[in-house]
Amino acid sequence: MILDIVILTNVDGLFNKNPNQKNATLIKEVTYIDKNIVSIGGKPNGLGLGGMKTKIKAAKIATKAGTTVVIANGRKGNVLTKIINNKGTGTIFYPKKR
């Protein structure tokens, strides 16, 4: 896998709902970023500058340009090594097919 952009955050990737909620599930792969995916990002929580929604929007711009993006937890040990070695860390956003 050719990986172009890694966005590190304080959660394991994109979840189907707020990761603090019961039964939240990590979305491991996104092949197309539509309104539903963007809406999962929610609103900024005040801890950062834009929250998950902004990260998803950045991934959307990058994937439209043919770039692969991963959003992963930067607080986990060896996260970059795991991403590079395709060890299933975070959420991978695949480039838009042309």
C-alpha cells in the first residue's frame, strides 16, 4: 500500500458514532466519503481546532486528488510503524477512483 498522508489524533480512527458512546465501532476502511461519513465526524469538542469532521474533510480533499489517508491514534506505541506495515491501525481512506 502506498500511503501518502497520516493524520494522528487522540482516538483510534473514525467511529460510527462518538467513540465515548457504548457500542461505538471503529470504521477500518472508507472507500468513498459522502455526507454520511462527514456527518459521523460530529462537532468540535473544544480540545482541538476542528475535531474529526475537519480531519474527514481533509481526507476527502486528499482522496479526490488520488491520495491514500490514514487517521489513527498518535498516542499508541509504534503507530507509524504499524500503519506503514499495514497492521490494521486506524481508519484508511482510499483514493477516489478515476
